[in-house]
Amino acid sequence: MTAGEGSTRSLWMETGEIAERPALDMYDIDREHPSIYGTYLATCVVYATVYRTNPTGFTYVPAGITPEVAGFLQRIAGEAVQDYAAGKL
């Protein structure tokens, strides 16, 4: 399992912050594939892992995601990658 893979799984299955936002369903209707939110979160995690930089402040926001939600997902991704690197996840 890679850092990004483990962090993303932990994020949408275990984190309280995601659970507190049920409208941000991380899975598509088939419950097997990521939704736009899950895809964006995973993208932010991969970016943070590969480039070793926090994705908070990305200017790109895909259609279907508000800037506020994008900022939230960016922050969660950045924190998860940092926690993983520190051995907390």
C-alpha cells in the first residue's frame, strides 16, 4: 500500500471530519467507485505524496465541487499525508 492509497482509504472510511459532512459522499452510486469528491480527495492525496507539498490552495476546482468543499478536501488530504509520514496513520 502506498502513502496516498493508505491515507485516502483512512480519510473517507475513518475520519470524523468526513463523517460530519454526509453530503460529501466519497463513493459513486455503485458504492465501488469514487464520487467527484472521492476522486478530488484522492487526487489531492496523490499530489501531496508525489510532490511532497500541501495541496491546500490549489486553484483548480472541478465542476460539481464548490471552492469551500475543495478547500476542505485539500486540507484533509494535506493533513492525512503529513500524518501518514509521521506514522500516525
